Amino acid sequence: MEEKKGYQPKDIAGKLAKYFLHNPLTPILGIFLLIIGYVSLEVMPREEDPQISVAGGTIIVPMPGASPREIENIIVNPLERKIREIKGVEHIYGIAMDNVGVVNVMYYIGEDRERANLNLYDKVMQNMDLLPKGTMNPLVKPFDVDIDIPIMAITFYKKEGSVLKDTELFRIVREIQQELSQIENVSKTQIKGGRKEQYNIQVDLGKLSGYHLSLGQIVQAIKALAVDVPDVKGRTKDGQLVIFGVKNAIESIRDVENLIVAQYMGSPIYLKNVARVTAGSDIQNFKSVEISEHKKEGFTPLKPAMTLTLGKLAGTNAVTIADAIKAKMESYRPMLAKEGVGYAITRDYGKRANDAVNELVDHILITIVIISIMLVFFLGWKESLIVTFTVPAILAITLFIAYLTGQTINRITLFAFLLSLGLLVDAAIIVIENIHRHLHSHDAVDKSMDEIMVEATDEIGAPTNIATLAIILTMVPMAFVGGMMGQFMKPIPANVPVALVASLIVAYIFTPYLGLKLLKKPHFHHHKHHKKSEAKEGGVQ
């Protein structure tokens, strides 16, 4: 007699099932997947919104004494024409004002920011010879969305009864700014509403006219006074080092008042003759910050304050950076209390990002529980347990690959997982349902459990692969959507296909393995007895 061979799988599904069915590494692989998924979830940078590549910049070209019409004709228009030679530029906005021309450049969404900034700078520098005589060096300032949008804002204010001056509060906040800027991955820091210490000079235009002076002469005299005088060093013939310095020119209001601005009829004209000099803060700074506290009786009246904003580097974890900033601020609390300064965190992007991620993770877990409960009624509790295990395994693979490709966890990334969650269990449900059908078929008595698992998995391999591929192809066009929407929704076509492929692999490997461990063939005694009776009756006849 010819020896009966076991079922030989034809599809990749059956081959995977057969290879891992008794492999001792299969349970280790399952545990490993869950571990790397959890680690990826913890270490991946968390943000509220996905990274969007936005490139652009501003070119500022000063030309003292030029009118807006001149600025437009000889600076703004030629500069716009040259910038249009750069590939990827979407919009150019030129502004002509007295003494200065400003050109704002916006690239198409998705253009590489570093390359775009370099092209913009190169184009301006290459055409410096075309600028008219009297034009000062242009200033090219590219903007960076990642660092320009702060993740945290800390507002400082003077407590009731504090005699601290605004300039002293600014000094304290500036020292804190210097310390916080040294935290890892903190990028741009700014103080808004701060009052710097300075001498204010208020010129009397009537006296200025009486002495036949111009405002430009006053400005030039003040500029000359503000120049730092370095130490003068030299060596004598015998090799000794000689150092002498010049005393600071400005140490008090009197030093500023006694500045000689011009000569009139042989006599010096001092700054105090034409202007009033006071010591205080930068009164020309019209930016201000005010804060109000919320108490039981309502909001308190607004009071002056200043805000320190902090940004982060692109692709870094907003949660850990925000936590580090808050921990550092707690160490400053005793010092600030001693100075009579209070502070409030008025923007915490890290907390918002963490809350958004945790909320969506909770929703994913709730969805998994709902799916498992539904499967209990349709397949049974053991089958439901098998399918439920595959979901975290699939998400673990997807998270790990997302981490390797440099993605961040944000609302859109987790929305992609949530969107594909219903699709992820399809392959596992199809496999377990076919195994269930084979176990309850009449010829199951004549087959071993290994044969049933491999045959049932192999049987649905080809159609399941084609169905999954069709779903993946529906996601591919989303990757080619341009503009802001395409950048915002990029995590969906990047993660859903990966999750669907992972769902096939997990279903073909772990569903037969767990089915072999948890499921059993039902008893068919009545079927066998019925067949024997029919055989006897046939023999009698």
C-alpha cells in the first residue's frame, strides 16, 4: 500500500502555519513582539500634531533715504524676479516701505526645508551685484515652523506687595531663559513683554531747531558713544607686557547728558541742552503681556507680566521636554518666592500631546475589548481569545516599524491605527473561522489536528492575500495628496498598509499555533454509528 502523506501547503499562508506550528520559537516571538511594541510606544516622540514640512523665508533689504516707490522699482521687483527662478516657490509677497524693502517667500508644502533655505540664500547672494548703490547688506531670515511654534509658555508676574522693578524682573527671567535653553532638545526661547534696562533720550525738537541741529547728528553722536573701547595691549623692549584700558564712557545719566553733540558759535552743545535723559526701561517697546488669576470670586484684574516661550527641535518628544522644563522651574520656585515673583504655565503642549495620545490609546483598547466580546457570540470564547491576541501583536509590529522610520506618535498616527483596527482582525477571523469549520466537518475524525490547522490556513491564503492587497491599494492614492492636507494625513498611508501586511503575517503564524493549543475536535460518535448502521443495512439488502 502507498503511505498516506500529510497535507502539503501550496500558499505562503499554509507554509508559515506549518513552519511555526511546532516551532519552539513561536511563543518567544509572540512575547518579543508585544515587548518591542510597548517599548516603541514609550520611547517614540509624542506630539499633538504630525510634522508638517513648511519652507519659506523673509528677505530684508535696507536702503536709507529711499522712498517706497524707489524701493519697489529698484529692490523689490528685481528681487521677486530672481526668486522666481528657484524651483518650488509657490508665493512671493513684496512690501516696499520707506528706507526698506521686504520680500516674503513661501515654498510649496512638502519641499525640503534645508534645501529650500539654502537655495534662497544662494540666490540672494549671487545677485548682490544687482543691488543699487547705497543699499545695505540684505538680511535673509528663513522661518522654521518646528522651532517657531513654542511648546511651552511660562508667564512671570510680580506678587502683591512686591517692590521689584520691571527691569529687575526682566533680569531674573533672562537668567532663567539661559538655564532652560540648555535643556536637551530645547531650541528657540523668547521673552515677550520684557522691559530691558536702558537710558531714554527724549529730544526737544524746538531746541534742536534753535541750535540748527538735525536728529541725525544726535543719533551719530550717541552711536559713537556706545562703541566699546577695548583694552590696549603692547610689549616693551624688555619683554614686559603692558595693558591699559579706557574707563567706560557710560556709567550714569550724567555721562549721557554731558555728551557733546555739536559746536555752536565756538561753544560745545551738550545732549542735555537739547534733550531730557532718564534711566528706566525700553519705552519704545510697545509689546506687553498681562495676566489675570482665576479665584473663587472670579478673575482678578489684569496686571503686567512677561512670558518666556520655549520651542523644541523637530522630531523630539514634546512630553519629556515639557516635563524637564517643569522640573527645572520647580527648582526655581524658592528663589522666585524670595524675590516676590510668581509664575504660571500658560501653555503646555507636552501635556496636551500626552493627553491626546493616551486618550486615543484608551480608545484603541476599548475597541479591542468590544471586538473580542462580539466574537464570543459568533465564534466562541476560545476563538475570540485567539483573535484578540493578534490585535496587540499587529499594532506592536506597526509601532516598531514607525519608530524605525523616524515617525512620531500623534493624533493622526493613532487615528490611522484606530481606522485600520477593524481591518486588522479580518485575516485572523477568516483563519479561525475556517479552522472552526474544518474542526466541525465530518471528515475531521480522520485528520490530525496539525493537518486541520495547516489545511484550513492554506485554504484561505490566496483570497485573503488578494483582499488585503486590494485594501492596501485603496490607501496608496492618499500618499500622493499634495498641500497641507497631504502632509497632515501622511501617517495614514504610511501606517495602515504596514498594519495590514502585519495582520496577514500574525494571522498565518499565531492563529494556527494558538488554535492547536486551545481548540479541540468535537466528538462525532453519533455520526460514526450512523455510518455503520447504514453499512449493515446495505449488506442485508
